[in-house]
Amino acid sequence: MNGFLVGKASEIPEGEKKIILANGRSIGVYNIGGEFFAIRNICPHQGAALCSGITSAFINSSGPGNFVYEREGEIVRCPWHQWEFDIKTGCMIVDPNKRTKSYEVTVERFDVSIEDKDLYVHL
Ligand code: FES
């Protein structure tokens, strides 16, 4: 297995995260619905510890007074200026049609695997 050993998969219950230091990189490992995802613990805006921010749902709205919560636990909100990122993809939560094309923001994400109940992050 070629990866950084995070620990036992059971150490991160569903809906929880663990922040690790892997080869000098701070990484947040999240358990979302029994699947594991890992993103860099640095906000691309001004460098805050992104994974120390709250995780929440995506709020979708079709108009004033009408909204629904979707994808609970899949969004992390930066603690400094509240930029939000999709934990599964590392992409910033925005409507791409309402952004300039040149302004693309993502956080670095890593593949995660489980072998014999041990959790690995692939750097
Ligand atoms: S540092 Fe994360 S939103 Fe500003």
C-alpha cells in the first residue's frame, strides 16, 4: 500500500473528520456517509485552516423564502471569510455562470483508501 497511514477507518465516525499532518502537509480527512475524502487544510483565499471550519449542507433556493438543505455534511465553510468548498471535489461552492471564467478556486484533494480497516491518504 502506497499511502500515508491515517489510522483505523473506525476512528473517524460518519459525519466526523480528522486533521492529520502528512509529510508536512495538513490535511482534513472526512467521513461522509461512510465514504472518506481528504482535502488540503489551507484555504486558497488567504490561507486559513480551512478544515477547522464548520461542515454543513448545501442550501439551494429557487427564490425568496424558498430553500432546501441538500448534501448535509458535504460542505466546509472557511472560518475566516466563510468561503465554502465541496469536500468531495475541493471546488468552491459557486454558480460557475455567475463567476468570471478566469476565477477558478479549488483546494487540493487527495485519494483515500481503506485496507484491512486501515485508512490511507495518497499524497
Ligand atoms: S481565508 Fe478562507 S475565505 Fe478567506
